[in-house]
Amino acid sequence: MNDIRIVISYKGIPDGVHDYDFTIGDAFFDDLGYSEFDHGHLNVHVGLEKSNGILAMDLDIDGEVEVSCDRCLDMFFMPVKYSGRVYASEEGATSSGMDEEEFDIVEVNQGRMEVDLTHYVYESICLSLPMQRFHPDDADGHSTCNAEMLKILNSHIVK
């Protein structure tokens, strides 16, 4: 399934475990309107466990997004790997003593039939990336950055 939004309809499904798979790409980031990424190819797996109005969702995100190299400024695709758990509960559902400060909890209005994980998935992608983003080294340990830009940078190094 190729989706712009990560939405799971949960009303009417029985208690138990359910699996959902999404493939997100450029349209996902375009639709957000505030994304720092323009291009990406990711698979999102959601393992949902429904029990008494509580949804426990295990998210696994795997793929890549295009980022700017902090060294040479060229764009490149950086791997993304994320695994985490988020809970959703209907208003008034008992959360079995879950502390909202300890867990990621999304509250869903009782009249809703679905939970929208789009923003949570986007934030998870962002948080899974390192603060500094550099082209990876090749098999010999040499930078794969733009060679011309590296020459320019090296010419400005004060020794």
C-alpha cells in the first residue's frame, strides 16, 4: 500500500493483534507541508494490539531519506531505521496505570474511527537521524563527499 498519511481504522476490529504495512515516499513529505525532506523511500510496519479501548502499536520504519551533507552540502540518501512503541487510548479508557510521561500516548476522541500516526512517523524519522549528516566513507575508508568541495574546504584550513 502506498500512502500519503499513516492512518489506521480501529473501530470494529476485534481485540487482539493486527498488522499494517505502509510504503511512504516523496508524496508523504510533500503532503506534510513542513518536512525537511523532499525525497525518501520507507517502509512502515505497525503491529497493533487492541485491548479494552487501548491500542499498543509497535512501529518499525526502514528505508532512506535524502539529506544535505553537512560537510560538502551535496544531497545524498541516508538510511533510516527506527523501532518504537506508541499507545493510543480513547478518552476515558483506563490505561492500566500507564504513566503518560513514561510512554508515548496519543489520545483519540471517542467518536473517531481511526488513529492518525502521520506526524508521529515523521517525527520518528527525524529523530532516528544523527545530528551531523555526512556522506558515508567508501570501502577503503575514504570520504564520498564532493571532491571539488573538499578541495575548497581544505584550502581554507588554517594550519
